[in-house]
Amino acid sequence: MLQKGPRLSKAGSRTGRDQRSTYGCLYLSGAAMTNSVPRRQSTARYRMLTTLLVRYLGSLSLILLQPRVLMAQETPVLEKLAKGVFAFIGVKGNANAGFILTEEGVIVVDSQMNEDLAKEMLTQIQKHGSLPILYVINTHHHGDHTFANHVFAPTKGIIAHENSLKFLQEHGSEHLQQFERFFGREMSKGIKVTLPTLTLKDQLTLTFKDRAIQILHLGSGHTDDDIVVYLPEEKILFAGDLIYIGRLPWLGDGDTKLWLKALEKLKTLDFKTVVPGHGKVGDRQALKRFESYLTDLRSAILISLIRGTPLEEMKQTIRLPDYQQDLKYQDWLPLHIEKVYREMQAEK
């Protein structure tokens, strides 16, 4: 359980006075919630990861055509998880989002990647009355989770990790242009870079009359700005892209060794239901299975390294049959092998 920390004033500065905000209290533990930014991210590294993204998604023609059709024709599915808690599940492994109703207003978890999908979720929210959108929480900086922040126009702010703000300040325009180029105009309709207005370093708690919402940074994994949204009373976890269910993960911005450490911390949370960043809603077993994928991948590559197997041969010979039914398995496994191979070479 988080300890209650000093309240934030409306402008985001710390104050010791007990001033309840109009739409619930914001408690902070472990770090100040601030608009300050961390270390500078390397532009060269970002461009290298951009190259990897193109390789992951395949040829440019496939990038421009296939995703656009999927997104245009298939709306995410709304799933009720508990009273006032909903997941908005992307079809065929596309990005998930969700929203949480409180007596004071609505908390949105990730905004979808384009205006049309965000408006679909906003329509679902409005079916529950005229409560204001208080906060949008971005689980990390990737465009499929942030590029429709503006649709929700939260009255209290957009919450993200401080590294997310730094990335979007330095690379947001370039990141958006890549999405437009990769996915085409239809799929990119109305997308914008909308910066977080409230940032955290470690953890914070949003406290309302009827529920508490914990926001936690458990370390780097999928990105260096991953956060999760945890509802302790309902035992529900919005894990962002720290967990994938039924789909191989995007590893381009991640580090699998650190990712496994973050998953270890996730296991200490008392949750029964998990909403992954991509894939269907699951339970604790889903976390275990995803952890096993990363572990099995690293183990297979380590054995090959010990044997002196060349990288290209690893790509041809390493198979992980327990995961062959997962989306992206055929296309992405060889690229995962190369990514983790290079990670492990650097770990020596």
C-alpha cells in the first residue's frame, strides 16, 4: 500500500497543507510529481530504433496498407471488469485502453492511437452520464497509446512518467511523422502529440470518495517510462505494454533483462485481473506466461551463444513452440532473437 505523501497544488507544486481538490485528492509517494525531465535520450539511439521498427513491421507497402484496413474496419471491444471499471480491447492485438468511473469524474487509461478510436471510447464513456474527464493516464509514450490524448480534454491533466514527457518533447514530432508514414492518412486521422502535464518518477495515488487508483513505475522494460495503473480494492491491473497476452511484444525500445525485473515487481501486487497493453484481458497466469516467453527466449539464445552458434543460424534454428499460436510469432521471432542476442552481447 502506498504511503500518503504531500498533496499537490493545482499547479503541480508540492504543499503540506490539506487542501482537497474539487475532483479528488492527488497523493504522492516516492517522488515529486513535476514537469522536470530526466537524462537526455540519445537521438542516434532513437533513429536506430526507428530502423528496427521498419524491420519489425515489414515492407513499406505492407505497413501502409494492412494496418489501415484493420483499424478502419474493426472497433475495439468494450469489456466491463468491475463496477465502474472498463477495458477497451483492441482487435487482433491492437492497442488496449480503458476508463475508470469515480463519483467525481472519469479517469482514462491510454487514449488510443487516432481520433476515431478515441471518439468511440468517448462515446462509451458518455453512456454513463455527464461526468467530466478528470485525467488521462499514459502508460508509456508510444503513439498507439498517446496520440489521441487531445480528444478527451481532461480537466485536471495528462499523467505520465517523466521520461515520457522528455521523449515527446525531444522526439514527439518525429514519432508522429513516422506513424503517419507507416500507417497512412486514414489510420493517422487527427493524431497529435499532446504532452503530459503532470509527471511522476516512482509512484502516486489518486484518491477519490469511492476508490483509490495507484500509478506505479516499476522500472524499465518495454520502455524506460512504463507505468501501470492498479486498483487495489478491485484487484485490477492496467499493465500497459509491460504485459502482452496472445501476441509477441514490441522489443525495439526495451531491455528484456530489465523487463523481467519489472515483471518480478508486478507479481508482488495483489491483482486478479490484468489488462495488457495488447491482447485479451487475463489473470495472473497471463503474467506468468508472458514472463516465461521472455525467459525462454533469453535461455535459448544463451545456450546458442555458449555453443558458438552464429546469429543468422540462431534465427533459422531457434523455435519456441509454446508461443507459435501468438500473433506476430512468425514475423517477429527472428527479430526478437537478433534484439536479445545484441542485448546479451552487450551484457558481457
